[in-house]
Amino acid sequence: MDPFLAACRGLPHERTPVWFMRQAGRSLPEYRSIRGTGSILDAIADPGLAAEITLQPVRRYDTDAAILFSDIVVPVHAIGFGVDVVPGVGPVIERPFERTADLDRLRPLDPEADTPYVLETVRALASELTVPLIGFAGAPFTVASYLIEGGPSRTYARTKALMLGDPNLWFALLDRLVDLAVASLRSQVDAGAGALQLFDSWAGALAPPVYERYVLPASRSVFDRIADLGVPGIHFGVGTGEILHLMAAAGSDVLGVDWRVPLDEARRRIGPDTVLQGNLDPAVCLAPIEAVDTAVGDVLRRNGDHPGYVFNLGHGVLPETDPAVLEHVVDLVHAHRPGG
Ligand code: CP3
């Protein structure tokens, strides 16, 4: 069986699988040379370009999975909410979500009509790739945070104020975002994606009882509504140590952890059979190579001989990372025998 898919199921496999969040992107010279200078949303809308960018890191690093070159704001952009992605900043919203009337700006996604380019990219990749393609969506909370804040935020103050101040509107917003994520994820699997990751990147900003009440039901609903697809689901966020047990209850097959919680500690918190993905600190890849070797060895040691494990960074590749270091990390992980 394919090592990545087997590991996601906790089944025995030949080599420890590895891929990197943000493996496609600015750390690769071949990315910079074909990406051009326009909005990333235009690059995503060009299937030939998007497929090539997805393939670049797989070729260079020999990763065990590809991740689709797209972005978590593509569905809301495609239904006309008014989103751009500004280089060095991230998603920026023209008119942020404020009131009940804004719900009307979040109509359902018809993937064939609204994001045909995504499906074309996925279909091309499915026939070309020899490793599984990971499709993905933004989790309802993280997408909501962009729509409400209008862009990246440090405090999520507006998001929390809306959540706590107008729970009916908050849950209505999350319902729409669940529908968008589910429609997008299902269409990616129909087109050939072999696994799915739900990015709740900023969920770690929430206290456990707040996450449990205001966010978990929506993320659980996403996983419930993709369960019949038969592909592994991965659930990931940053700074989620205190809510890991709650994220685990959303029903994914794999839980992504950042570098703040060692893998053995994560399994101590959630349960010994938990399938994990992670969690090398991306900043370690900027340190001298001996430090990289030590840190990779430490991550692998803390996983022990658990077959339910996918090596990754604890968050995305930093743009200033030397690709040669990631090549070396892949070699180290592949030289390590699962279960040994
Ligand atoms: O390589 C991959 O992981 C696949 C492609 C991918 C991108 N964005 C491409 C991208 C994926 C999986 C994402 C998801 C995404 N987008 C997340 C969740 C993952 C995470 O990092 O937590 C989030 C929060 C976003 C929103 C977003 N889009 C941010 C914060 C940024 C960075 C802004 C910047 O320039 O620093 C983007 C832009 C973006 N998305 C880039 C890439 C390669 C870089 C900008 C570009 O090339 O134009």
C-alpha cells in the first residue's frame, strides 16, 4: 500500500512518509521563475501553471504526497465575496463580514461552474502524479476570521466579538462556510484527490471552552460530510496544544500538530493510537545542518515505532528556506524505518 495513505490509516508501510506544508512556493527558485508577479489567485486559475507548481516540490524533494497549489480563500473568492491575496500579507477582504445581510454574499459553491480551473488542475495531476494528491479547504473558523477581520489579525478581536456578541449570526456564518468547505473538498476528491486536509490554522487563538462551543461543531460537520468519500482526512492548526483533544474529536483520521507539542506528549494528551502529522519547527531549517539532523532525529524518536505517522513541518515552509535543507530532511526521514 502507498506509504502516505497507509500511515494515515495507522497501517504498516515501507518508509516513513513525508511532505511539507507550503512545499510549493517562494522557497523554490523554479516557483519564482514561473509564478510571475500577478495575484496568486490568477496563478491558481491557470491549470497548466497550478499543476506545474504542484509538481515542482514533488520532483525536487521526492515527497510522498503532493499538495494542490491553491489557497483557502479560493471558494469565497469564486463566489464573489471580494477577496485578494496580497504578497507578503495574505488574504485581504474588500468589504468585511459584519452583519446578517452579509450572509447573502455567501451563496453555495457550485464547483464545476465556480472553480472549474481547480478541478481541471486536480484531474491533470491525478493522471500525472505517482504519489497521492492532498486536496484541502480552510476550516470554517479560520476562513471566518479572514472574512470578519478583513485580513490577517493578531488578536482576532472582531471575530471573537461577533462570535460572543451575536451567536446566531456566528453560527449562520459557520453553516455557510461548512457548506463551502464540504462542496470544495468533495469536488476535489471527485476529480482525483487522494486525501484531504482541513486547515484551521488560527484555531489556537481560542480557549478550549470557546473552541468547543463555537467552532468544533462546524469542523466536525465538515469531517462528517466527507467521511463517505473514503479518503483520509487531516485536521491541522497552529498553537493548538490546549485544544488538541477537542480537535481530535472532530473526526479526522490524522491530527496535525505544530512544533510546540512534542509528538509523544500529543499522544499522551489524546491517546496512544492517534495518527499524527508533524512537527519539525520550520525555523530549524534555517539553522546549521547539524541542528537540523538533531531536530529531525528528535521528532522521529518521539514518534517511536508508531505506524500512524506522517512527517511534516509544524507549519509551512518559511520563504527563506534553502531547498537543499528540505531535500536533506526528506533523505533523513526516508532513511528511517517505520517501526524501527
Ligand atoms: O504548498 C502548499 O502548501 C500548497 C498551496 C497552499 C497555499 N496556501 C499557497 C500560497 C496552501 C495549502 C495554502 C493554504 C493557506 N492559505 C492557509 C493555511 C495554511 C497555513 O499556512 O496555515 C492560509 C492561512 C492561507 C492564507 C494565505 N495565503 C496566507 C497567510 C498567505 C501568505 C501571504 C504571504 O505572502 O506571506 C497566502 C498566500 C500564499 N498562498 C502563497 C502561497 C504559495 C504565497 C504568496 C504568492 O506566491 O503569491
